[in-house]
Amino acid sequence: MIKYHKITIAVLLIILLSGNPSLAVEFRVEFTNQSVPGTVAPNTEIEIEIYMHNTFGEGKRDGYSLPLEISGEAQIEWLNRGGPTMDTHPDFFGGGFGTGGALEIVGDFGPGGAFFPFGMSGIYIFSEESWDGVLPDTFNHTAICWPNPVLEEKEDCGWPDTLGEQLVYVLHLNTGLKAGEICIDSIGHANPTFDWLWSPSSGPFGGPYCITVFNCCQAHGLAGDANSDNDINLLDILLIIDFVYQPPIGDPHNPDGCDSLLDANGDTNINLLDILYLISHVYGIPAGPAPVCP
């Protein structure tokens, strides 16, 4: 009986590299909740959707190893939206870290799916720092059409070439207050187990795919104007107090969707310091420093 969890890494690589050069997998990336094409507001929940198309005429794909990196100057916070929370096979490659539910593998591509059964579809996080929301963050998805451990023969598995474009991954995150790009692209990896491998072979990912978190505070032109009424006064202080302390925490938002205007001291956080900063500016004698954009 085959015990797949005891198969060596070398055998896994042989399986992945066994295909001949052929047609490429086509990739497409979409960012949701865009304010205008190519941009997204700060403090906004978005998804990064990754679509893949196994080109017709390719035949079934037996497996792949896909290493991806999310990078950029912007701040992000990963959100638990029901994806796997830990490495699928920490006993295979070590680690034991996870995405905290922020990464979904959709449909039959995931663990237990029809394309890669018997648990041989796994997310691997290389270290605690490689998925902490401080960019860059990286992950690998390895999927293999594995022999049936009971029947000791290869199942009718693999990714067919007759399905067209498929949504495969959804990454859930919240943008921070700091402006800048958020990008996703493939990467090379020093450990060949986690490098870009396809059976049959394919490439490239075609990235980077990017979106820009724009500085809406600068566009508005009046930092600290939390309620967007073009004045800085007690009403702005009260709105920030509600945002920080009044349940539900993190609400109400700026009416124009620009929560950067609540960050009165420009440190990319909204907290007590912004309340005190604005009180000092509005009521201090002499007045405290003017609010600034993050």
C-alpha cells in the first residue's frame, strides 16, 4: 500500500517535472471594490481574485507548484473569510504556519477536490514573517494528481482542459491608510520544492498585477476633516471618538469613504492619539499643529 505522506520530496518533484513543454496556462487577476479602474480607497475590504485557464488541447494537468508574492508600499491586513488557517502538510515540508483563513482555494482545486484528491492540494507558508501583513508576503500552492492510497493506482484526476477559465484563488484583505501599490506576481524560490513547476510545463504568470491605494486625504485637501464638511471642529472629534470607541468599533466611517481623514496625526493609525491631536488643534491655546495626511 502506498503511504503518500512518506513519499520523498524527490519523487514529488519528478512527478511535477514529468511533462513535456506545451501550451501555457493563462492567468488573469482582478481586484474588487475599485474606486476607479486601477485604484482603491484606504481602509477598504478588497479581494484579489486569481483566474487560471488550462488551454484547450493541453489535456489534463497532473500537478503544479505555484509560488506567489504580494508586495508593495501600501499597508494591508489579512482577513479571515473561511479559507484554510494552517499549512495543509506541515509534516511534509515543515513550517506549520498559515494564512489565517485569508486565502481561499476555490472548487476542485482545493484539498479534497476532484482535481487533486487525497489531500494533495496544499498551501505552504514559508515562515511566520512570510504571511504577517507586512509586505512582501508569500505563499505556495502545490497540487498533485496522486495515486489512490487504497487501490494503489492513479485515479482519474487532474485539471481538465475543457472547462475554460476558472476562479482558483481569492485573497481577502483590508487596505490600510498608507497610500501606495499592492501587487501580486510569481517568484522564484531557493527551495526547488516550492519553485515554479508545472506538469505539463507552463509559464509565465504575466505579472506583476497591481492596484493603487490612493491618498484620498490629499485629494480632499483638508486633513482632519473627518466628516468631510470642509471644516475642522468638534464634529470631527466626535466622529473619531465614535470610530475608535463606540461599538461597532471601526464605524462610522468618513461619509465619502476616505477614512484617512480620521488619521489626524498622519501615522497611518486611527486611535486616541488622533483624538488628542485634533482637540489640541481645535481648542489648544495656542492651537496645536494642523492635521496632516498619512
